[in-house]
Amino acid sequence: MADAVAAEGSAHSIPALLARNVQRYGGYPAYREKEFGIWQSWTWAQASEEIRAMAMGFLSLGVERGDHIAIIGRNRPAHYWAMVAAQMCGAVPVPLYQDAVAEEMAYVLGHCGARFVVCGDQEQVDKVVEVEDQIHSIKHVMYTDKRGMRKYDHTRMNALEDVVSEGRAGHYRYEEELNHRIAELNYDSTCVMLYTSGTTGKPKGVVLSNRNIIETAKNSCAFDKLTRNEEVLAYLPMAWVGDFIFSVGQAYWAGFTVNCPENASTMMTDLREIGPTYFFAPPRVFEGQLTNVMIRMEDAGKFKKWLFDRYMALARKVGPAILDGKPVSGADRLGYALGNLFIYGPLKNTLGFTNIRVGYTAGEAIGPEIFDFYRSLGINLKQLYGQTEASVFITQQPDGEVRSDTVGVPSPGVEVKIADNGEVFYRSPGTFVEYYNNPESTASTKDPEGWVATGDAGFFEEGSGHLRIIDRAKDVGKMADGRLFAPKYVENKLKFYPNILEAVVFGAGKDRCTAFINIDLNAVGNWAERNNIAYASYQELAGHPKVYEMIKSHVNEVNASVALDPMLSGCQIHRFLILHKELDADDGEMTRTRKVRRNIVAEKFADLIEALYDGRTSIYTETEVTYEDGRKGAIKATLNIADAEVAPEQRMAAE
């Protein structure tokens, strides 16, 4: 017992936690990866051996303390091992978004001064090679997948497995130095540097220490009683703090298994095969899965569709109460049990959610209807509120206190306060060290007492103590007549409909609200096929009169719902248009985490916004787009503008 306590107390770095896990869970699986359709597995002992060999390989290449090692690729054990191996060497891992274009990659590589880069495959190597003339710090490039790499110049390039082999072969030379560097690590050593999504400007490098990651992992694991027995699927971008805390921080603290899918196209199949017990996804994933469910049900036979509708109505009525252990009548419990047999159970199995004990969504607000749908199935989906600078966790929802309109109570060890202007502030052991090479932004975000400005507006509910987030503080405003403007509230309601992929609402300082809509090509395309509507492109389908009619009916329903909220009833949509292209990160309109860059969208489509407000019924526009190979082009379109039905508003009681 004393040894266990001592091991716990000395685990002040991720490599130290790895050593502890080898002692404690050495024979249990730490990582799995599906390759060529077969699941490969590594125990904690085997993973430790691979990581140490990789770290010694890094030493053979000349990795120094404080070097930045960029990691670019999909979720693979080797890439997670590279992050831990970098830490063992006293270096700093910097994961990048694998779908970033070369220009974005160049900024991050240059800003952090990366000397070494681990690339997943030829595509990522090509991006690095393309920008190498701008980034003079890069000393060596490694790649995981050898396919297509034979004819490259290998004077400063190696397969990662060859680097590992070099480390393994030279372990007598590097073992002592590696052990010395690991022993130097402490709670204040840098654990990782993650770049913000950059919704308002250039991404900032968030420096997170071992203290930030380990204390946050320890507290959040205790909150949800996470153990070695959890199974997680690592499929989110490795550059996102959510993936790092779940797949590294919590995984190393609790000792559970991290499973890596074969690729993005097999993710849903791999999810079903693994059946995770602990699952995290941003709202976009849950929205996409719900869209697929609704599409399948539209194609189902009449009896199956009737059965689905009947039992889902019952699930919405009593499912969340049963999940929370609240009293429900015997008849409803029986009906729900039958629904679980015929509908909910098979549906959860199809989604891969059968074994989920704890599920989380975060990153941005999720629509209440979407959230309630999953909980009605008996899935313990909860919301958390966090950000990169907090090592994710600011608030969480305790079991039995889960609601769609709040983000829960402060996470263990976190203090939260609301400023006079409504902005949310926090401080915690997870609070970031600094923005790399950016003392001005660090000082403006974190005060000398450690309080961090989130940039979000919110308030604590009386009685429950739960935090409610209204919107981004910079996005919350007033309309011309003084009524509150909170676009995200309306956008989330719109995105509940499977046919609507994205929505951007405008109205700050205006006398009424308007919106851009992106249709979901899968959902609307399926609907078009069932209704014998021919189309040749996204643009053609988006402009079809019947599609406009359908989207207008959704907007009208949302308006009726918004009208019932006396505080936000002024946010109803008066006019809207369906965009001729999907908002795209490659075009700068969204971040890599799929958050809309409102300022850029407003600037880029200023002519469309003007038309929404000046009474025009159509507008011609030309828009520059970026193709998958990086080439630029332009698409031209004449967009129709539609009027929506505005419902009578509910006024505040005081009025």
C-alpha cells in the first residue's frame, strides 16, 4: 500500500505515470489500433518499451531539451507515443491539425520554431516540404506510413520505425541520458503545447504543464469514477485539447485503453466493434449521427416508421427520468422496456453506444432537442464547459443533475465567477501557463491572481447552482430596440433539423434578425431522391424552390419556439437565404474544430447580408473557394432570399 501511495505521489509527469502504469497494469491493454481490418493491441508494458525506444531514437537525431516536436497525422498509437517520447527527452510535443492546409501549418511550425516533425503519411510530408523554405528551424522530418516515400530526399528524413530501431539498437548509449532527462521532469515542466482554433485571429500556442494536465485528469476521473476498465475511441483531432485530455491525460491517470480507428471512413464501424464505455464528441458528431438515423427512418417501411415514432415519443416523455432514477409509472416503465427491446437497444447498438457509461459533448453548445434525443435513449450524455486554456474542464454535470439548458457545476478544483458585464471567469489547477511568445495576450487573458477571462457570457441559476452559458460574450449584443441578441441560441435550434448543417444568424444593432443556412447534402439529397427531384451539385440543390419551402418550414417552427422565450424572443428570423457553398475551414470560414468564424463570414459575404436587409428577393454573387489540392477557384450564383413567418412575442413579466 505504501509503495502505491509513493508511486502516486511521485507521478509528476506523463512519463512517470507511464512507469507507474507498467508496474500497476503492465499486462493490460493500453492501446489498440485497427490496421488492414485487424485490431492490433499493446499492453502498458509493450507501449512503454516502444515509447522508450522512440525517445532514444529522438536522442540519436539530436533532440535537445526545450525543442518543439510537431506531430501531424491521424490518431495512431505511434503518434501518441511520439508525444510521450518527446516529453521523455525534455522536448515539447506540438500536435497539429492533419487537415490544415500548408499555409496554416507553416504558421504554427514557424511560430513554435519546430526542429523536428513527425508526419503521418506522404500527404503531411508534402505539406512540410512545401513550406520548408519558409521554416528554417526544421532539422529532421519523420513519417509513420512508408507508402509513396521511396523517392524522397532522405538526407533529413526517416521512417519513424527506423528511428525507433536506431533507438533500440543504441539503447546502451542513450539509456542513461534518457533516464536523466526523465528524472528532471516535474509538475512545472511543459507537457504539451496546443494551438487555439483562432476564431478571431491567428491561433495562439497554449502552454500546458504536467500540473495542468495531471491535476485536471485526476479530478475529472474522480468526478465520473473512471477506472482502468474504460474503453475510449480516439478519433478526434490530436491537436484538440479534448483529445489530449481524454486520450493522454485521463488515459494515463486511470490506466484505461485508447482505441484508434483505421481511418475516418471506418470510424463508425470501429466504434461499434469497440463499444466504448466513455465517449466524447463535439455537437457536430451527434448532429451527424442523428441526421443519419432520421434519413434511415424516412426510408423505412410504414410499420417500422410508425413503431419508431411511437416509441420515440414515449422515450422523450420518460427516458431522461428513467436514466436519472426518478419516479416513473409502471405502465411507462413497461412501455419503455418494450421500446428498448424493439427500438432503443438496436439503435444504440447501430450507433456503437450500447456500453456507454459516461458520454460528453463540448466544444460549442448543443441543441437541446439533439441532447434530449440521446438521453431519451438511455445514453448518459452530459455537457461540459471548457476551453484549451483550462485543460478542458471548467464545469461538468453531475449524474442526476443533467439538463440541456445548463453546463453543470464547477468541476472539482475549479473556481468560477461572473463579472459585472456577465462574462465568465475561472481559475483552477488546469489553468494554462502562458501563450507561447505572447506575453500581451497572456496578461489580457489571465490576471495576476490566476483568473482567466473565457470570453463567454453566462450566469449561475439560483437554487441549482448550475451555470448557463448564453453565448460568446463578443457575439451577444443588443438589437436596435435594445432587445437581447444571442445568435447561437437560434442557430442550435435550427441545426436540430437534419436538413440544416450550419446556420449563421445576424442581427446585432439591427431591427430584425436574418440568417444564412447551409443544407446538409446527405439529408437533403436523400429527401430529393425520395421526391424525384433531380440535381447535379450542392449549389443546384441548395437553390431549388422545394428545398427553400422545406427550410422555410423549419425556420418558421424555430421562430415559434424562440417566441416562447421572453428574454430572446426578439431573435426570430425574418429573412434567410441558403448559401451556394458549404462553409469550409479551407476557405477560412470555419476553424478546424468546425466553429464558425463570424467576422470572416460577415466580411466575406457582406453583399449577401446587405441584400437580406434591403428588401431584395435575390442577389448575384461570386465567391472564391479552395479546392482539395489547394488550387483557388470561383463559384458564381444567384441566390434567392426568402421571408419567414414571425410568431407573436412573449413579453417579460415586468412589462
